[in-house]
Amino acid sequence: MLNVGILVFDEVEALDFAGPYEVFTTAVRMHARLHPGQPAPFAVRCIARGLAPVRARAGLRVLPDADFESAPPSDLLIVPGGVVDGALACPATIAWIAQAAARAATVASVCTGAFLLAQAGLLGSSGPVTTHWEDLDDLRSAFPALQVQGGPRWVPHDAAGRLWTSAGISAGLDLSLHLVARLTGQALAERTARQMDYAWRPTP
């Protein structure tokens, strides 16, 4: 079982975190149907700086499953986007991202979550990076050393496929399904997308 930790913070874009949450939890349900009695492939948690409700963008309130101190190590860390100004300015959040990523086998961002990965020192100049089309120029300006690419909806930052960035909402869904395929097999990813009635685009 792989621990999937999804960061949540005030002004997070709801579907940036809820989309991956739905993908990985639906994959757990579909795995149980396909392989009764076998261990679940994922344990999924939303993690925040504290245990108080987080106010997502547009006002949705989210109750975290764990805080930075109580969360178990994540095998797969998902860093969503939204209005990230507050998270970027929070030393505790940036430090936790860096620490959690160092222990994770796979790290992925959705949309402006790429700014948080960059601020945490996780994105270097040797691999491509992407984000929402509207924020590409801001990412280039804020982190001029990055190889920011428009066009691909999600890209691996390294040859090993340990670090990924994606564009906006639906790109995060597609990347999450891609990670399900990488980690558990194509069949489960396809069954998950079908269950969600989602037209998965398996190539970027």
C-alpha cells in the first residue's frame, strides 16, 4: 500500500486536490472489485499545516486528515495549486513540502502547485516544468532558471519519472491516472477512468 499525501491550504483550487483525491480513491474501489481480498494499492490523505478546516478557493471548507506533524510519510506527494500566495509566504508549508518530497518516491504538482515545488527547491534547470497556461509567464519570471514549457499538459521533470508537473484541473486528473498506471498497471487506470466517466487523455 502506497501512502498518497495531498497538500491542502487556504485558497487551494478545489478540483486541483479533489480531482487527484477522486482518482486515487476510485482506484482503491476498483482494485477491490477486480481483486477481492487483496490489499488496497493506496491510502489517501489530505494534509494541512494544522487540523482546522481549510478554506479552499470559492469557499469550500475541507477538513484535513492529518497535519504536518501527524502525517505519515508520503510515497506519492501531490501539491495542488490555486491562489498560492499565502502558501508561498508560509515557511512551515515550504519546509514541509521539501521534507515530504525528500522522503517520497514520487512527487507531482497540479497547476500553480509548480510554484510551491520551485519555492521548496525541488525544481532545477535540467528538466521541463509546466503549469496552467495563464501562469506560464509568471512562473518564468519568478524562477528564471526553470525550463518552463507551454503545450504539454503534464511533463516529467526527470528521466526517472520521480517528479512531475501538470497544467490546470483536467491535466491534474490525467496525470493522476498516468501515475495510477505507472504504479499499479494500465488496467486499473483505465477501469478507474471508466468508473469516473472521465475521458482520460493518457498522453500529454
